[in-house]
Amino acid sequence: ETGVTQTPRHLVMGMTNKKSLKCEQHLGHNAMYWYKQSAKKPLELMFVYNFKEQTENNSVPSRFSPECPNSSHLFLHLHTLQPEDSALYLCASSQEASGVNVRGEQFFGPGTRLTVL
Amino acid sequence: QKEVEQDPGPLSVPEGAIVSLNCTYSNSAFQYFMWYRQYSRKGPELLMYTYSSGNKEDGRFTAQVDKSSKYISLFIRDSQPSDSATYLCAMRRDDYKLSFGAGTTVTVRA
């Protein structure tokens, strides 16, 4: 496997279900991200793990819970979602360096298409 | 006001035409400017990366940044059907946080 992989690619769940999205990066990067992509809207940054510190967008509901056990793996735990949470969820990774301007190119996975019924 | 504005299109052009895409932004602290291409059912992939104002050319693709006008452009020359995709502009300050436009969907007709 190369680059950034995400599983599952498609997920349909009811509002009472609990599920998890998985992301794995094989690029040796030290930062990983979760984005939400809805139709006709800009990508919305949900969570960042950078140097093992988590930063989150304060507007993300608590029904989304991230977990980053190591620099290569990232999870997004989902519970009691709403139909408006249906979207494409993208994972990305990059190499960041504190205090130094680096390219910081973000590499994206193929995404998980989530449908909440 | 949105931080990054991008016309969602859709834009349809005949094969061989020049495709012109643009974004405007409001935050003068942005220093790095990018264009991503996203095919259907795929994640975005980086197409062009520019630091500060100026032009950058890569094959059929040219990216322009005008920081004084807070305006960036992407031109695709001799467009091909394989260029049909959604193009996202993105920009960042000197940290990791990217701000994206909504994306423009482009179709190149054979």
C-alpha cells in the first residue's frame, strides 16, 4: 500500500449506530487530518493531529470523536449521527516542522462516502 | 464574507480550449497558494503549488498569484477530456491550516 488509504470506502448507517472510519498513511508524515466535504461547499477541517497534539475545529459536534494511536493511523469514531452528517470524509497527511517554513503539502486519501439514514 | 471564494461552475469547454479558473480571498496573511484536482470518487491531489506572488508553469498548467488583488488563477492549455474534474483552490499562512474554495467542476468535451 502506498500513500494514504481509507476504509471503508462507503458506509451507510442509522442514526443510532456507532461506527468508525480508519485512515492509514504510508508516507512517514507527522501530521494527519480529518476533513468533511459536502456538495458545493469548501472542505471543512475537522481535526488535526500534529506532533501528537490534537487541534479541533470548535464547530465540530461531539458525535464525532477522533483517535490517533500513532503517527501512521487515524480514526474517526461516529455515534448518534444526523442525516446532515452525510458527506465525503477525507483523511490527509503532511510533514510539518515546528518553527520552520516547509512545503507542508497535504496528501489526501480517497475518502469514505458516509450516508446517514 | 467567505475566506476563499470560488465559482462552482460548472464549466464546460471543447477539447483543445483554454480553461481559466480563479479564486479570490480576503486574508492578506496567506502566503502559499495551491490548486488541487479531484476526480470523481477520488481524493484531491496537488496540482500546483506557489509561494507568494508570481507565475508558475508546469506543462499545460499555469498558476498565477496576485497578492495585491488577492486573486489567484489556474490556466489549462490544450485541454483534454482527462482534465475533466473538480479543481479546488487552497491557501495557507505559515502554519498547516489550509483554507479551501468550494471547487469548480470542469468538463472537457471530446
